[in-house]
Amino acid sequence: MANSNRLSATELTCAVLDPDWRAKWLKGASPSTNAFAPPGTPRVMGVEFHREVERLVRWLTDAESVEAAAKLDSADALVEHVWTTSLEKRTTKLFDLGRGEDAERFTARMRNFCARLIELKARTANFENWQDVFVAAEQAVRVSVRLEDIVVELGGRVDAIRFHPSRGLEVVDYKLTGGERQKSDLVQLAIYGQMLPLWRPGCGFCGTLEYYLPEFQEVAVEEGELRDIFAGLVAPVLREMFGPRPMRRPAAGTGKGPASATPVVGKSTTDYSALERAVIEAFLDFKLKVEAAGVTEGPQLLRLRLIPGKGVKVSSLASRAEDLQVALKLGEPPLIKAGKGFVTLDLPRPEPQVCLLGPLLAGPLGAQLKSPVAFVVGLDIEGAPVVADFAEPNTCHALVAGSTGSGKSEWLKAMLASMLLRSRPEQMKIALIDPKILTFAGVADSPFLWRPVATTLEEALAILRDAVVEMDARFQTMAGEGFTSLGDRIKAGRQDLPYLVLVFDEFADLILGSSDGRKTFEELVSRIAGKGRAAGIHLVLATQRPDARVVTGLIKANLPLRVCLKVANSTNAQIVLDETGAESLFGKGDLLCDAGKSPVRAQGLFIPQAEFVAALKTR
């Protein structure tokens, strides 16, 4: 995307509300977005307030402090924490500078923010910790917004994203001034309301303005109202700024306008024109005009690229998924998502292909997997391998979800085999927890096993306790030798400590029967997840019941890699991936993988049981 088609949310707000600002921008200037208060106006200390709020929310939701934070049940308790950690020092400095009034107003704002947090806690049903309230704080967002033939890249930083008990996801903007600036606040909130569903496709966002003046005031804005504000005030300005016009800015370094936003993607060699026509006609039945832009063949699906006609919204296309299911005689509604300059529509391939692990590892990929704990998640829509590495911070522990028949257990076996086929028992150890007793049958005598296969809560907890002891011992060893991670130690030639991967095929069965067992399980998982990567100890927790009782905020926060196969409903998908879509997967290894960016659709690999058992034998 050329720089000429980039704006921040703040810049766009200025352009919408200030014609002079917009005129300067159109002439090639870079006008300031700073708003200056009239002389005599009390200082609001907005930057300082946002930093203080961000520090508090991150402490409330951080894995290491989330349990202690959940016990704070009054505004006074929260204020005391803020006071002792930073607020006292800040207010003392203000008083020393002769700014006593600013100190009092700032403290009042923080008190009211703490009181607001307690209200949020009270409205959250089944509150366990603050991760049940906050999805994100100070979240950077960058997306491409399309208006007809215009594509604009918008960036911004959202104060907070929260769960709302009745309105779904809620984008929140903290404000320290009101009155005449409320129109500006609503416009900026509407811009965020347009950006976030593109950032997390399938999710709808309502909005809330929270004013700390220092007294608290709330303005709630419904999702439809945000769309109306954007369509009525923001979209016309975007068309004026980026539509065809003589004074349009050139692309950086070229002297020409930006290139097309639609990337060049290789099309299938098979003629799918009849399928494309069927999809176009199905949408036309609902007065939704689309243009076909090619088909890509995946191992199990066909991905159609569609360009929406003038005035056709992505949400309007996505809402017709079930109608397309009927019109095209599909077993499941197709997954429809926004892409860069087009919309993708995934349909089942008439003759699905089985993706075998063995041949893939025997090819060039096997040599490319340098880390002993790197593994293949699956093959993406283009047939390229999606690879993860437990040694990397963003993928050091995994949460895996999938309903019966989704291919979850087969995925776990392929994941293990892709590591074990490249390792020796002295390099890699595994611990298997299999309450169903079937997934890992036939491997009891494997030399790769660190402990015998566990099938009960007591055996599983014993493995976790042993892993914590092992982790602490490894840290002592590495500290004495001057190493900060097991990987560095191995590179230095010391290979007496193997990597250790703990795999739970169904951890829901281990925690739902006993509240004490659940608490112990979560505590041990948190300890290993927090420090295990450096010690070469990694967790894989899998479940076919990814509901809020099983995938708690504490567990989810500690498992950065998410692999979601087909699940029962959109709520389950939202819990695992923070967005819907996994309920529309095809099963049999079809998955969405989130490694910290947008989820990637892929086809999991298959290894026959005999080959899996052989992979766990000494070579």
C-alpha cells in the first residue's frame, strides 16, 4: 500500500471535522492533529491518564498477577494498588511543582476509573478474573478499508476492547474533555467501529465513550449507530480525499497513483466458471452484485475471490452464508471473510485430498525444520506448509480445540510425529495425557516417553508437578553455567537435557470434576507456561469442549498458539480464536491457526496409526 493511501484514525477524524485541515492535506501538507485548549483551561494530562490506566489494566490481566488481581473487589483496593505502584509518586511530583489542583483532578479521575472497573466486574457473569472483562488494552490496529474502488489503510490505537454482557464486543475510548468535542469523539469511535470488524472478521463491535471529567460519564453507541455515523460523515470524506481527482497525491517515489489493492494470486488450472456463475447468481437473487476474481484450490477446499459491487457491504455478503448453503447444496455454510481488496468464499472441494505427513517430511521441508521443536501445523490454501516452533515466544505453548470428528486427535499425532521423526530420545521427551485411553494407544514402551501415559487427574497433576520440579532444576543448572535458555545451551554443545513436550488430549475431563483439581491444574499450567519456554518445556492443551468453563481466561492467556478445528458453534470459535468462523470448517483436519496475527486456514496432516507408533520407536 502506498503511503498516499494511509491515514491514522486521528488524522481521518481531523479531516472529517475540519475542512481547512482537509484542504491542507489535499494540497500535500501534513497539518498537525494536536488540539490546543483555550488559555486558562485546566490541564487534563491525557497522556499521563492513558499510561496510568494502561498500566493498571495490564496488571489486572497479566498471567503472573491475574489471580491476585481477581481478589480485589472494591474501588478502594484498586486505588490502593495504583497509589502504591505509581500514583503517589506522580501526585507528589505535581505538588512539588505547585500544581496541586492538577494532582487532585488526576487522582479523582483515577478513583473514578477504579470505581468503573468494579462496576464492570459486577456486570460480568461468572467472573473469574479480569481477562473475562478485557479482550485488549491499548491495542494497535491497522486494516485496509474499501469503499467501492478506493482502498485506504487506516491505523490507530484503541484504548480498550471489552466483553459486554448483552452487546457483544465493545470498543472503548477514554476521554478527559466533553462538551463541544463529543462530535469528534463519536466520529473517532465510528472509525474504530469500522476498523475492528476488518481486524477481527466475523465480530461485531458496539462502542462506548467513557468521560472522566473527573466525574464519570458514559455514552453507549450501538453497532448500527456507528455504521450510520461512518457512512454519513466519514465515507464521503474518504471519497473526496482518495477518489479520482486532479490534486490526488502521488504514490511515494513513483509520481503515480497507488497500484491496485488486489494482490495477484495464482488461479486454478481447472475451469470453475460454472461454480463462479452459480455463486454470482445466488448473490444476485438477494440484489448483491459481485464479480468473480479467480479460484484457488486447497487440499480440501476451493477459495473463490469475489469483488463486491458498488454499495455492497462485506457484512451483507457474509450474512447470506446460510442462503448460499441452500442454493449450492452444501453441507455447511461457506466461510466468507474480507481480504485485501476482495472477499474470500471457501467451498468444499469435490474430491478432497489427504495430506500425508511422511512424504512432506521426506521432502525439502524436513531439512528446513532446523529447531527440534518445530512442527508442521498443516498446508495452507496455496499448499504451502504452515510451520510453528515451540522455541519461539509467540508459539511456545498451544491450545487446540475441535469437536468430535474434526480431526483433533489426528492433528495431535501428526504434530508429535513431525518432531519425533527428526529426533532421538536423548534429544526429545514427551508426556502424554490421554483420558480417553485411545488416542495414544500402543506407545506405552516408547523410549521418548518421559513418564507413563496418564489417564486420570491424579496422574496428570503428578506429571505437571514433576515438570515444575524439572523446570526449576533446569533453571538452576543453566544459571550456574551462564545460559539463558535450553536452546543456547544445546548450541554450545551441551545436549544432556532434552526438550520436553506435555500433550493433553482432553484436559476438560481433568478439571470439570473437581474444583480443587481445577485450581491446582491452572496454577501448574500457569507456572510452566510462564517460564517453560526458556527451560525447553512446552504445553499442548487440547479439548473438544472449548466453552468458558474449560478454556478459562487464565488458561487462554498462557497459550499463545491457537489451533481451532471445526467446533460446534460460533461461541466456541470466539472463545478459542477471538473471532467466529471455525464453526463453518469442514472437519477432517480443516483448521484455523492463530500465531498472533490473523488466523490462517490450513489442512492438518495425517499419519496412519502404525506409522505414528513407529515414530515413537528408537531409530
